[in-house]
Amino acid sequence: MCRVWVIPCAVESDVRCAALAESRFGVGANLESFRYVGIGTGVACAFVRRGEVHRGTRGNAIILGTASVEQRSAGRALNRQLGPDLESAFGDVRNADAVDSAATDIGESIGIVVNALDPGAVVIGGGLGMNAEFFDRVGHAIRRVIYADDTRRLPIEMTALRGNAGVIGAALAGWDRLVAEY
């Protein structure tokens, strides 16, 4: 007799996985709501409320602003402009305009979403988002476009789980699916 085991699995975006991990074990663990933004090769975001990551009606609630934000300002775009070694490129004064432009573009897009959703915090992750210099520039741009004074003071935090947020979140998504099935 042969036994067949059916093990449920989950397929989820990296940014939603990272947001899920932050909601359980990171910066968002004690927050009513937050906006997670992953800035790396691409740019994506997730809104978390009461520990639940919002997927949107069609699962597309990960897009930050417009597709052009990613095409102009994410890591891939900066690599095309500045070369593959972004860490060195950030320290080069000749690249300041390109870095500022990318950080402003991303930060303003985040700020617009903050105005619409009024989250308790913004949590930024991703390889580029965890670069301290870029993180500071994005944070400045976010605050500049937030309309309400009290919202402008919201916490803007770097991911507590660093580069592990996505992996931890993927394990959580799988676990949550398994628990839901059984």
C-alpha cells in the first residue's frame, strides 16, 4: 500500500514575506499598522494592519507609485547609471545627483502612500534600503511630502530583521498555510 502525502505550500512575493516577518518579529510587532518598503534591485511595498499583510483585490498591492519609479530609481536603474558597485558609487561626489534623484523619487512615492493610508510607521528593507546613506535620503524625502504635521513625525525605521526578513517571512507564510489546512 502506498501513502500519498499532500503538503500545502504557499507562493508569496518577497516583499510581503519580509513584511509578514517584520509584523511578527521585527519593527512592526507592536504596531497597529505599518508600510513595509523593500528597496533593492526593484522597489515594492506592502501594507500591514493588525498583523495581516494586505494583498489587494488582485494581489497587486505591492507596487510603489508607478512602474516608472522602479525603472528610474531602484537598484537596477542605479547600476545602469553608476556601475555595479553601488557602495563605492555612493561615496563619489560625482554621483550625488543620481543618488539624490533616486532617493527623492522613491521617498516621495512612499510619502504619498503615507498620506493616503496614515500607517503607524514606515519600515524600509532591501539591499539598497539598508544602505544608511540612501535610507537617510529616502527618509528625508518621505517627510518632505507628508501633509499632516503629526503624521510627518511617524517612525521611519530600517528593518530589524535585516537581510533575513524575506526568508523568515517565507517560512511563516508556509507555516500559516499549513496551519490553515489542518
